[in-house]
Amino acid sequence: MNVTIREIDESTVPSVKQYGSSFEVTSKLVLHAENGKISYTVVAVPPYRKQYGPEEVEPRAYVGSSDKIVFFAYVDNTLAGQIRLWKHWNNYAYIDDIAVEPEYRGRGVGRALIERAVEWAKSKGLPGIMLETQDNNVAACRLYERCGFKLYGFDTQLYKGQDPTTEEIALYWYLIF
């Protein structure tokens, strides 16, 4: 499978996805912290579908910007995924969103997008990349780990503002150059 990565421009602005996405949850990470190191085990959970609501994104703000970018992944000229990132306040590149269409998941599209994000961050002289995901997004966590990211932080309260009953834990992954 040949994955082609393109940077956002005026012709690709309409391709920026501004809708919710979902994935099937069948497991989650159980965190362990000791001596300043975070590790985890993966445990099965009763299956359910995790649904994200649509995000408000102004795609044209990414065109020609020096501090933020969107990259699109195409397989045989079909849009298969995208990644949005910017220079964060702490000088890391921050992956705000990475999405791969369900039929292309597990086929190298996410890795290709992350590799292009790494190139962008390095070209800006940034010290690394960070991102946040949830403990129930195991497939994404495994992708980040395969791409060299390390789990350096978590927050048990981040999502409680939206849903006080949630048990989701925010995970902070870093790739330091």
C-alpha cells in the first residue's frame, strides 16, 4: 500500500475533517507509577463504542502558517487520514488531532502521518512532539509507542468537567528528539 502525504493548501482546505470520530473500546491501560516512571498493563473491558463530537476547526488558519500545519494521507488518491499539529507554548510540537479512516487503520497510515509530523517539528527546530489521548484508546497508544513516544504524564480529572462519572484518564505522550 502506497501512502502519500500532502500539506494543507487552498485546494485541500475542504478535506479537513470537522466531524466526530469513533472507535471500538475492548481494553484500557492500567497505569503504574513508581520511582518517577509510568508503566502500564492492558486489561480487557466490556466492549463499547467511544464517540467524539465534532470539533470546530478553521482550516484556512493552517494554510501558509509557520506555527501550525495539517497533513493529509492519501492511499491511491483516496483521503485516508489527517494530522493537525502546531508549535505549543512549551516549544514542543503538539499533535492536536490524528485521525485515520476506519478502513485504513492498522495499515501504516498513522505511522506515515506521525513520521511527517516529526519531519515538520524537526524542521522548526523543536525539541520534540507531545500529544494527549485516553487510557481507553489502546490502539492509538500502541501506535505512539511503536513510533517512539514515551508515556510521561497522566491526569485523572481532565474529562470530569464534561462527565463527572467518567473514569477515563488523559495520557500525555512525548517523543523527544
